Amino acid sequence: MANSSSVHLDTQLQHAGTAPFDPVLGAAPVALPSMRTSTVRFQNLDALERAQTDKAKGERSVTYGRVGMDTHAALEQIFCDLEGADRAFLASSGLGAITLALFSVLNSGDHVMVADCAYGPVRYLDKTVLGRMNIEVSYSRATVADLADQLRPNTRVLYVESPGSLLFEMLDIPALAAFARQHNLILATDNTWGSGYVYRPLDLGADISVVAGTKYVGGHSDLMLGAVMAKDPDIIRRLNDTHYAMGYSISADDAWLAIRGARTLPIRMRQTAEHALEICRFLAGRAEVARIFHPAWADDPGHALWQRDCTGSNGMLSVELKLDNAAARRFVDSLTLFGIGFSWGGFESLVQLVDHAALRPHGYWQPTDNAIVRLHIGLESPQDLIADMTRALEMAAQG
């Protein structure tokens, strides 16, 4: 089925990456097989030279297995459909995709402004690699007023995440895009939260969108994957050159798993979003709760931006509990239906006790002695999750 802007994204995701019919048999499997290869062979030298010419033009052309064949190309197209992009480049993890994006548009001596709510490992990338490459990094609230104070003559890139990591601070991407254009900056954003299905930063003016396909696109907590998407031809060329030069590759089997996950992305995201709101309503009625961080929640400060820019939500939320550290640890350890882990976006519910040290760089956070707990609400029955949390809160209070 051909892609069409008139076809709903839900439909596109069901028909993307399907296997072509065998020209002799007239039959085909529904799902495109995992096409594994290292060596790509050509019918003749003319075919090889055509592929090399196309590759030199920056087109997606396969001359070696590292780029991937039909399975990889199908997943790249899915990311383009999700994000409204012209090209997508795959990486072995979300952090790998962030690295690809930054390395593609930064040179030694450049300065990049990073939203203080961005994914924590970006700071580690800065500390261990970017600084060594003489790339300057500064952090601030991602508002036009705050960022204006961070501008330098060598500023080239603005890197943000919306909603922000840990506390889900909604950013005004159209305003940030206008600011970036005014100062000739490239705006790159981590869109793992929206994954293109409920949030499309490229349509709002961003130049680069980064997604950890490990999360909602894969959807089953069984693969590692990143992707970088863009529309602008010059940025695409720079991504293409860097992607090839750095030897980025993912396995065909992981690409196949991600295609499978993308087919159920619509129903999984809608369902986890509904469940998360049920959990928010439960938490709002508990005396132990001081604040809920979830942009789809009407009391969240970013709710108006979420309503304007998003078409849905997901299962991520954080909650400030009026508990000290010992009580918060009892709460987390008493949960039986929530796994303790750092990832999210899968079918299962997860919990993480957030270290205040990780929150201190976030200007959005109002420091307090209360515990912050991050939850990913999965596909379990919300009633069972609520019963589990009720028991855990009772255990936390026992001391």
C-alpha cells in the first residue's frame, strides 16, 4: 500500500513494511522477513556502479550490509511516517542516536545550549566526549528568555527534550524554533516521549528529532534502538555522512522487532495514556501526594502546551510524595506489579525512586525534602495497579 498524507497514521503503520509479492508465485507473507546480511552482491558491475553513484548523491543506497537492506529501509520509512520526516537514520540505542545527531551538526569550537531537563546521559556525553572534542556545552531552562542569556558567538545548536526527562516539563517548541531561526541555530529535540505518534516536533519547527525506539516503538522491552529524523536536505546530508563515517548499524532482527512493535504502537500508547490518567485520579485523592507531574493531567503547568501541540499522551508520570527517603524506599520495595527499572514504553509497569541529585539541575523542580517517584503505567488493569499502590502506601506509613 502506498503511503499517502490522506491516510491516517494508524493505517500507515499497519501497511508499512509488508512483504512484496513473489513475481512467480504471486504470494507473500504478511510481514517482511528479517533480512540479515553482511555482504551485498550485485548482478553486474553496472548495478554496483549505479548504487555507488546514488550513495554519493546522499540517497539511501546499499553497497554493504552495515546500512541494512529491506528490513532496515522499512523501519526507516516507519520513522519517517511517524515523525513527518524525509529521512531517518538508525542507531543502536537512544543515546547512540543523540550522539549521531550532535556529532553531525557540531564542530570543534562550537557551543551547544542544552535544556536542563534533557535526558541525564547527555551530561555524561558532554563530560566524557564533547568537552574532549572542544565542544562547549551550557545548560539552562528551555525558555526564550533564559536561552537568550546563554547565546555566544559560537553557538550553533539548541538541544532540548519535550516533555523533559523525569518531571515531564512541556516546552514551547514553536517558540524555541522561532528563537533558533532568529539566531541561525539548529534545533534538535528528543521526542522519545511522543515517538512521532502523539507529538511531532518537526511539524512544530524543530530541525532534528531523536527517538529511542527502545521505548514505545519497540514496545516489548526486548530491543535497543535509536533513530534520528530530519527534513532539511543539508541536515540530512550531514546526518548521512556522519552515520556512514561512524559505522552506525543495527541488527536486522532488531529492525524486524521494531516494525512489529510499531504495528501496535497506536493501541498501546492510547491504552497506557488512559491508564495513566486513572492512576493520576487515584493519586490526586491520596493525602500522601503533594504534586503530580504529567502534562495530560489538567493541573499540570504544561497542560495548555500539551493540549495545543500534542494529539495524545502515554503512560509516563512522576509523583511527589510526602514521604522521607526511608518511607519512599518502603513504598517502592512493597510494590508487586511494578518492576524497578530505568526504561519505559514497554507493556509492563515500572517504578523508579528519583535521586534528588538528578533533579537539582532541573530549573523546573521546586526543591523539597519529599520523595519523587517516576512511574511508567503499563497495560495491566488500572484497578490492580491502584490496589498494589494502596498496599504499598500503607506499608510506607508503617515505619
